Amino acid sequence: MKKWLSMFVLLLATFLGGCSSINDSLAYANSAADYVTKVTEFANEAPSIAKQAVNDEKAREQLEAELQGLKQDILAFNEVQPPEIASGVHEEIVKQNEKLAKEIDSYSQKIKEGTVHLEAFGNSELFRTMSEMNELLNKIQALTN
């Protein structure tokens, strides 16, 4: 009897451990999908804000604040510990994030110096990097299938 109980406990622990892994993967996939969606939404909205910022100081301040908020989100997401199954996708996102953070710093500096061409924001490297993040969404969604 004791032997059967031990085996049952071992099987139950193994099963629950597997469920935890699935739940971790789903939680990560949802979190990563939300993050990438947020970046791509910003990429869609930012060009119109940048056009307004050409002649409007308040819009310029809003753009700068949103860029800095995005950078904070980038840094926070980079610290997430993904489940093993998602490590490859996470590494891709982190690489894009590092590139994006550098571009945000560069763009923010140019805004402060008044040397940025805000009307060309939609064609900037910063904007292209944000748009590329959307391609990672398919890989993230594949984690849940």
C-alpha cells in the first residue's frame, strides 16, 4: 500500500509539474503578446503625434514622454524570465528591444536638441524597428498552440 501511495504521489507531482510549465508558457505568451501589441500600437500612433509635434511643443513633449515610457517597458520586459520553451523567442525580442532602446535614446536626444525631423518619423529606423516587432507576434502566438 505504501508503495502504491508513493507512486501515486510521484505521478501526481509529475503531472502538476507539467501543468505548471504549460501555465508558465501561456502566461509568458500572453504577456509577450501584450507587450509586442503595445509596441506596434505605439508604432501606428507615433507618426501622427510626430507630425503634430513639428509645430506643437505640447505634442513634442507628449512624444518624448511616450518614448521614455516605451523605453521603461522595454527594460522591464527584458528582465522577464521566460519559460524554457520561449527562450528563443524571448532572445529575439530582447535583441529588438536593445536596438529599440538605443534608437529611442538617439531620437530623444535629437528631439531635445531640435535636430530631429519629426515629419520623417514614419520612415525612421526607430519606426521600422517597432514595426518589425509585429513579426514576432506570430512566433509568440505559436507558443500557445
